[in-house]
Amino acid sequence: MWNEKVVIITGSSIGIGRSLAFEIGKKGAKIVLNARNEDRMNKTYEEFKTNGFELTACSGDVSKYKDCVKIIEHTISTYGKIDILINNAGISAEGTLEETKPDVFKQIMEVNFLGSVYMTRAALPYIKQTRGSILFVGSLAGIHGLGNYSAYCSSKMALTAVVESLRKEVHGTGTHIGIAYVGFTENDPEKTYFDNNGHVKALPVREKIKQVSVKKTVLQLMRMIEKRKYKSAFTPLGKLNAILNRISPYIVHNILLRVYRKNRN
């Protein structure tokens, strides 16, 4: 299904986004790379070109609507259509609500939430024309809030509301809308996060947490699009979390409370 499809992947210079672009490019799709860091994006572009992929690249900050419009216009002028949009760009943040500066909440919401909203709004008319797909890359943190991650959880949980609303708004158009609740995935060494003061830091290696390989996560995301699935929680623990949260949020709260207290000590 990927051959000749035009696929935009936000945040595709590193991590999951980069691997998505690589795996989808191998299937014969026309890839549109995007990142805020133009140098890193261009490096990825050159590497992929040597693999014979058909692709283009457009730098831009998805938290700015004018940049999102620029990305969409670049795609249309290059390929004439859009089949798939993968809203992958995002950044994490740590810190309790009390300790975290208000600007950090603003920045996280602008990138993780509004970035997906802006890109979707700009791309939607074209994707409706091709009866294509829009996939939101969420997180298990968007199912039930985690202590010390209130800003990040809020931004990911908000995506569910957008997806639920959007599915009703595009009903009957043949457009697929999906959201993936991704679990703990191996970190790219270049991945960063905001601390509670808004300082950008390298994301530490999660030594005590079982992580899924990036490739496994990428293949799951691709299957969601291929099967036009609505919602999917990744990893066995994530699926259990989603089920328990529907049955008894109180149980999930107590489990995560113990984890939070243990990590704070």
C-alpha cells in the first residue's frame, strides 16, 4: 500500500520519526522529512538519498502554524498530493506541576498538542481528497497521568480528544484518523527533554525500564496505517494499563502512585 504514497512525517530527523521515514521509504513511498533543526534534517536527507529513496525535506517548527502551512505547500508543490500525515514531532518534560515553570507547560503544549493540531488543519483538505490517513503518535502517558510528568501527560492526553472529535467531523469522507499510545521505546542519543526550569537536557538512558526497540514500534505504527486502525496501545504492559484504566482507574492510580513515590525517594 505504500508504493507512490506521499507521506509527511514530522520530527523525522531522529528517533522514531527517522526510523519511520526509513522503513516507509523502503516500501516505495515518497517521503517528506521535517524537523526544526535544519542541519540534522539535511544530514538525514542526504543519508536517505544514498539509499535511493524518493524524498524531499522541509524544515519548520510545527508549533508555529505558518511553518505548518509552509510544509504542506512544499509537499503539494513537490508531489501534488498528500496521502498520509504522521504527527510524530514531540518533546518530553519532567517535573511536578508545583515545581515546573509555567512557560514549560506552554512550550510542551505548543509542540506536542498544537503542533499536531496545526499540521492536521493545514493538511486535512488534501488528505480528504486522497481518502488518506492521519496518525497521531501519542503515548501511554496519555492514558493515565504520571507523577512528575504532568506537562507531558497533559499534552498527550489532549490528543485523544482531538482524535475523537476529528473522527466525527470527517466521517463519511473516507479519511482514516488514528492514535497510537506508544510505550517506552529506546531513546535516540540525540533526544532531549525539558527540565522543570525549561532547560533542554539530553534524555537519560532508562536502565531500569524495559524498552521496546525503535524498529518494533515503527512497524506497529505502520500496521496501524495499513489496517486503518483507530486506537492501539503498544506493549503488553501498555495494553494492560489501557484495560485496567477503563475498568478501574483507581487501581491504576494506586499502582502509579507507588511508582512515583519510589522514584521520588
